[in-house]
Amino acid sequence: MKEDLAYSSEEDWAYQSLAGIGALIQSRAVTSRQVTEALLQRIAQRDSGLRAFVLVMGTEALAQADRADREIAAGKVRGPLHGVPVAVKDLCWIKGFPCAGGTAVLSEFRPEEDASVVRFLREAGAILIGKTRLTEGAYSDYHSSIQPTLNPWNSDYWTGISSSGSAVAVASGFCFGSIATDTGGSIRWPSAANGITGIKPTWGLVSRFGVIELAASLDHIGVMARSVVDASIVLSAIAGGDARDPTASQLPRPDYVAAAMGADIQGLRIGVDPQWNTLDVDKETQDAVLAGTKAFAELGASIVEIEFPKADEVVKDWVPNCAVEAAVAHELLFARHKSLYGPVFSSVIEAGASLSGMDYQKILLRRAAFKEKVNALLASVDAVITPAHPFPPLTLKTISTLGAQPELISKLQRYTSPFNMSGHPTLSIPAGFARDGMPIGMQLIAAQFDESTLLRLGSAFQRVTSWHLQHPPTGGIR
């Protein structure tokens, strides 16, 4: 062990990259215990004002860190995640620990095994530092028994939903990456609102076993981190086939880290639909996306004007599609314990249960047709660029009771839910700041199972920009 540590406090470590802190731990310049203790101290001092975590696994995390240090000292380095503290959204089972999924109805649930993503993180040597807060059932609103997570850039503003806790934990320097989920935008909204990077993989790339469902065919398990390279490291650990989930892809897994670290983007074709990208989009967001597009062009990508398939109908269809699948997921619990559900989530489940089979089938047919149109478009370009959402984070006053504002939900979902309906992978990356100091994100979309192109593009962008290196004000609350 080196005596003169280059980094010696939680302030030094909190905003290190995942790749960088991992290299320090695995080279034994610092120990996993030292880093884990520092982050636990940071969480204890600061999270009461942010509420990113619903559960901090301090004792368990330190035991994992000690185990990692012993393995590393013995020369048994598992990979770039070994010894690195990460968090998981409280939809993911961790054996013996509570898993309420933001609900009251599951408040006593203790799973008897790990979710597959948790098992894969353990196998990679990651340290599970805690479970992050979310909206009820991963839908739009918090249950009345749960205090919402607050945005570290400014607590008067929206954090995004439903992976809000995961995003705040990463943005606040409480962990180096986090598992998140996205059913209609829940990786991309919080990533954009908190100035971090988020990957929503292709549906089926990451096993859903042991992750509480909102809507099975729309739920995507993904990653939040502060950079594309860091996110690629976590994605490499959790992606791939799983005997516990028959819908998980058996395709060979590319080297995502090599893609993020690798070649330039010369000649890659990025599609832009100027009309779609500006529809009800505020000027600051338009300017950020245009600047991002210009940066890609300067890096050697070809910018191609496209006409994106009409998405209004598929955005509208997302709500009943999600409602039907949520009604299936909660069928038994809702029948027995309806009073424990909040009003917004209850109305979603009831709407799903009442939809006719004919109406649902029509949604599925329209959804399949839209997917094929997106497939055809992505056969002509390597990626598409859009806003992550149409405006910077709104104030909490503006966006309160989101579930009761269908028009606002529809606007927010314009650039997100279509890719849950189609299953295509997306990458959200920081692209600037609004005049009020809040982050702005932009989104890239690629062909199914072509996460490597997204990582290649996003990493190239982050090599020449510094938006992802900006952090919330000290203390996290204004």
C-alpha cells in the first residue's frame, strides 16, 4: 500500500470518474474501504437535504469493500468496477433488504434473492452502497408517505421521474454510477435534469429478473453515471443473457468500454429532423441541441436532415399501453390492498384493467408499425439526435401533481416514450445550462442493440465538451 495517497478525503474522491477511482482502488493507491467510508460520510452529511436514498447499506457496503480489498491484494482483480461504490434503484431486489418500489403496498417486502442486475454487479466486484428513491411504482407521482427527492442544482426544480434518486445520487457525488429504469423517460428526464449521463439500452439487453415491473414490455433497465465512459463500464457488467429472464437477449455482447474509449466518429451519419426537434421546444434547449449537433459535425460526423416518423399517436398510445401492463403487474396486490395505493397510480391501474382487448390490440399493431418505421430510418443513418425533453427542468410549483396534467406529460414524453414503445437504445448526455443555472440534456438514438455507436458518439462529444464535468453547488441545496 502506498503511504502518500494522492486522494485523501471524500471531497477529493466524490467527483472522481468511475474509471479513475476504480484504477486507484485496483492499483492499491487507495482502498475500497477508504473510498466507501468517505462516500458514506458524504451521504450522512448531505443526503438529508436531498433524499436520494431510501436505504443506505453502510455495514453491508463496508463488508463488501473489505472483501474487494482482500481480493485485489491477492491479485484477483475482477475488472474496472471492482471495489467501486454504486447504487441501485429501489425496484431491484437485494436479498434480505427492503424493496418497496416507491409504494406503501410493498413496504414489508424482503426478497429472498438478488435481482440479476444486482448479481451481475456483485460478480463484477462493485460495492452496493444503497438503494435510491423513486416515484410510486416507477410511475409519475410520489406516494404520499414518501418525501420526494430534491434536485441538487436547485431544490425548487424538478428532478425528473422516476429514477430521480439514482440521478441525484450520481450528480451529488454519493456514488460513481447507479442502476436506473426507464418505462417512458425515467432515465433520460432525471439524467437531463441533474446534468448526468444516462443509457437506456435496447429492450432485452439487460435482464429484468428481480426488478419490480411497471410495464413489462416498456421497462428498460439501464445505467446512470457522470460520463459515457463510466456508464459503459457499468453497462458491460450488467448486459447480456440471463437464464432467469427468457426475454433477455442471447446475442454476443460487444466491448462497450472499448467503444466508449475508442475510435473517432469520422463519417458516422447523424440524422436531424429540424421540425420535430423544435416542436414546442424552448429556445435554450433548441440552442443546446444545435450546438451539440455542430460539435458532432466538427468531430467529423455527417449531419443528415431526416423526417422522423410521426410519433404523436405512439406517444398517446403509451399511456393506455403502460396502464394495461401495470394492471397486470399489480393485479393481485391491487385487488387485496387498493387503499394502500396513491390516487394517480390507482387511476392508472383501473384504466388499464378497463381497456378492451380490441383497443389494446390496436395499440400493439400501431406500435409494431412505428417500430418498423424507426428501424427503416436507422438503416439510413447511424443515430438520430433530439432534445431529451422540450425544456430545462421546470419548477416544482409548475410540475406538481404531474400525473394530473396529461398535456404536460405528453409534451415531456414526445422525445422519450416513442423509444420505449419501439425498444430502441438511447443515450442522454449533458448539453448545456439554462439561464437559471439548470442543466439541459440532449438525446441520441441508434438501431437496436447498437449501443456501441451511441457510446462512441457520446464519448467523442464529452472529449471536446465539459458539460458533464460540472457539478451542483457545494452542499447540494440552494
